[in-house]
Amino acid sequence: MIKRPKFIILLYHKIGKYPQHAKFPGLYVSGEDFDRQIKYLKKSGYSFLTLSELKSLYDYYYCAPLSPAAQNLTSKADLINESGKYASITFDDGSKSVYSEGFKIMSSNKIKAAVFMVSGLIGGINEWDMKNGENSDEMLNLTELQEMSQYGIEIGAHTLTHPRLTKITREEAYKEILLSKKNLEKLTGSDINFFAYPYGDYNEETEKLVKKAGFYGACVTKTGLVKKGADFFALKRIAIRHNTDFLKFKRKIFKVRLFY
């Protein structure tokens, strides 16, 4: 068994070139860059996992006795990479561009990913961003979510309306967290196991609420690896933005592996 496997989680938002007058152009990554980044990781020996698969493998490597999530790995030996290099691609918010631009790239490269959906805005627009002066952007609709889920892309929860969870009451925060999970499970027919904090805004209290709601883990926006002893309710990621050119991308991966 690999003694020190490397688990990295990449954070994306939208796939495509950013539109004129975009207030937050960093949220976009072009399709060409996205495809090149995937191909680089594959060539470098990474296997691509959903977050539930990452949790299973993490438990397999580091937890004794094995958790229920890891006990099924005897039938999933194909997940184990002898190089010990694993990557999970995640998309926050649920922009339609993940389907219209990103899905064809992921499927052509035969990789999996996770999409954190703002469940109250399925088929709508990015209302929280527009309040901050951003352009209107269409959100994924239910048919698109279901198609990606059937392919093998994991759907995660990202609250009902994308609030800053530490800025609202505990009761309101728990409603945003719990109902986002329940609504998505009802709509997709799949278990919703992972959560992402909007804006990366979280604290000990919100972690407790996510655990209470029944999630396996949650992602933040801080940079780092998922390594032994990781807090699964504050999983670190590597943010990829529109100005992350190929050289910067390789440097980000190298630095995280070396220093975190």
C-alpha cells in the first residue's frame, strides 16, 4: 500500500471565457485551459475521484478499523492508484457552463467530478452575484444535473440561496444546509454526501451544523492537500482561475504537493 497518498481537490466555478464587464472574471476558466489541465494531471499519473470515492480511499489508507465508506473497496480495486496520486475536481455554485462547456470536456477525458449546487436556484440565475454587481449567469437545470449524475459526476450541496452562513442566525444557517441536502436528494434520487461553504465562509459552529445535517464532509476555499489527519468538514482545495495559465497551474500543483 502507498504510505503517503496525495489527495488534491481542485476548485472551479465556471467554464468558458469571461464575458465583457464581468465583475468577478477570476471565476471563469476557459475550456481550452480546463482540458489542458485535466490532460496534464492524467499524464502526471493522477486518478480522478468523486469526493465520496476520495473519502472511501482516504479511510482505506488511514483509518483502522475501516469505516463503512471504505469497506466496499474490495469491489472497487480499480480506484486504487499505485502511484498514490488522486485528484477531485469540484465546481461551486452550479453554473450552466459546467454542463454546456465543462461536461463534454470531462466526458471526453473520461473523468469524474463534483458539482456543488445552490439548490434553491436550479434552473434560475446567480441572484447572489447579481446583488454584488455581477452579470447574470444561468444556473444548471434539473435535467442537466440528472444527466451529469447518471454519468458519474457527484452532486453536492451549496445551500439554498448562497448566503454567508456565519452572518445569519444558527437556525437560518441550519435550514440552508439541511434543506439543500434534502431537496437535492429528492430531485436527483441520489445521496448528497458533501457540502461546500458559500464564499468559503465557515466556523466551528457551521461545521457542527453540516455534521448534524448528515454530510460526510465539506469543502472550504483555503489552499492545501487532503492528508492524514485532515478535517473532513474543512477540506482544503486548490483554486483555479481565469489567469491560472498552464505554467501557473503546474506551479500550483507542485507547491501544494511540496509545502502542504
